[in-house]
Amino acid sequence: VWKDSEGNTVTETGELAVGEHTFTATVTRPYANTDSESCDSETTLTITILEAPDLTNHEVDYCEDEMTGVLLSSFNESIGAGEDDVVVWYSDADRTEVITEFESLMIGEHTFYATVTRAYTETDSESCDSEATLTVNVEACSRIQLTKLTDGQVDETKDWNFKLYEVVNGSDELIADESTLGDDDGVLFDGESIVLSRYKIYKICETNVGVGFKVYIKYKVGEGWVNVEVFNPDAGNGSFESGEALGNYCFYIGGANGLALPPNIYGSSDIAYLFIEIDNVTPPGGDARTPGYWKNWSSCSGGGQFTNVVNARANGGEKADFWLLDDYVGNALGEGMKTIRYGLILHLVQFVLVSLALYLIAVNRRV
């Protein structure tokens, strides 16, 4: 018969607290072949419950590239390990691959596993182990600020349109579509919801630059500015030549070949931005088109240009940055003249003036 330290009869220990627990056993042995009564004996059982490390799982957040040789031992105290405890960190849940530090973790959730051993030198007992985990959340933290100017000034009456894409397996996935119309500071893509990864590829496009405009794109490096190489994704080989208009300006940021996105520290209010500035300069200071351009990209001119116009329209026309004379001059008397962009006006005036000058020279020579 077993009894606990309070004299209660027990059949099992139950859950014991840390410390010593004594149980007393009374053993009775009957003797059936004699007239003697049975004989009893007593003994004790002492159970010592050692205090195992009381650990808690820990979670921490980082921005990508914020970690540089982070020692896992720096989280020993965070999971509850004592100064004299032995802590071994593992990279796998089976606790077979020992790891001491981590760095350059990709975006996502990463878990590390700790076994904490606490020795008890004052007893003959073996040490006690406890386990805990560390979850490291790595997030994208890069930000951009794109300032849009017209002739060097912010003009909220202008409706310049921009699209921000993530390039995934060669395809463009739209992230944001913003306009300068009504934007009094001219800064785009600066919202808190637009957070980018330094290792992903993004494409920024200004999609509605008028014909004849010149566009200057640059980004900030230190205290200076560097020009950005741009391309037209709808121009076949990416060139702005061959008749396509300068209406669709695109460039890449992030990844190995785009403009580098700056790293940040998670939770910091001191945010580093990739600063981009784009200035659209109106004609005649822009990039006005020659009379030959308008001749070649008109359905009414000779030389098979009608086919060029048909093909341009099939490829999206003005929306795909093929600027056609047909789009700016009415094709019916009842419709009249459509709006003619600055570049066309400039070169038509130049053409008339040059023709008049040549005519006057010829007249003077005859006189």
C-alpha cells in the first residue's frame, strides 16, 4: 500500500511539481501455513523533479538584406535560455543539421530549432532538455518615389499616366496605375501599399507621352543624378526609331539589371527611397517630328504607306504609340480638323517658311 507524504493512499504519482516527493510503501506478507500473523515492512521512494528550462517560441521580423551574419546565439535569451544553459540550434525540425548563424534569407518565413540543456551538478541526475523555435519573417521593404515634372515644374493639371509592373516569368503583372492629374506634389508610387523586393524585376512605363515631347528620366545616386536608359516595348526591337512615336517610355528597376532598390530596416521610420525624376519637355523644346515623318505615317500619302497605317492600327494604334497623321487630322469635311500636336504645327510652319524663303530667293534671282 502506497501513501504520499500527507498519508493519503495513492496508486500513482500524478503530476509532480519541481522538488522532492516521498512516498511510503507498506508491504504485508501473510503466512498461511502457520498460526503467526502476517509480517509487515515499510520502505520509502523519493522522487526528485528537476526544473527543465522553461522556454518560449520567439518570432522576429527583418527586411531583406538587413541580416548580415546574424548569430542564432543572440536569440538564446529571447527563447528563455539561461546564461549557463547549453543551446544548440538546428536548421531542420528533426534537429540533425546544426547551424550557428544566418544571413541573406529570401522573402518568406524561416524557422530555426533550438535544444536547450540545463545541467544539475548538485545531483547525480542527468541534465534536462527543452526545445523551442525561432521564426524569422523576411519581408520586402524597398520603396520608390517618382516625381513627375512638365517643363521642369509640377503641374497637377497634366494627366500623365504611369504603370508599375512586376515582371514574372517574362510576363508583366500590373501592380499600380497612377496619374499626375490632381496630384499637387507630383510624386507617384509613394504609397505605403507599394513595397518592392530588391531581387524582383519591375517595369515602370509612362504610357501617354504626346508626340513631339522630349522626356528626360533620371534617378538619384548620392547627391547627384544619373540618366536612365529607356525603351519602347511596342517598338519591335525596343528602338524609338522606325516611325514609332516616343509615347511609351519604359525602364526596369530591381533585380540584377534594373535600377538598384535600396535596403531598409524593419520598423524604422527613416526610410530609404529610390528617387526617380521624369520631366516631359513640350515642343519646340521637345522632340518635334519632321514633315517626312507625318508623310510616312499617313494613309493618304504614296509609297504603300496605307499598309503601314493599317498595320499600326492592328498593333494598337495610338495606344501602342504609333502616332499617325490620321489621328490628328479629320478624314471627313464634316468632322473638320482634329487637335494637332505641337510638333506637327512646328514642322508645318517650318516647312511653309522654308518654302516661302526658297520662293523669294528664286524671285530675287529672276529680278
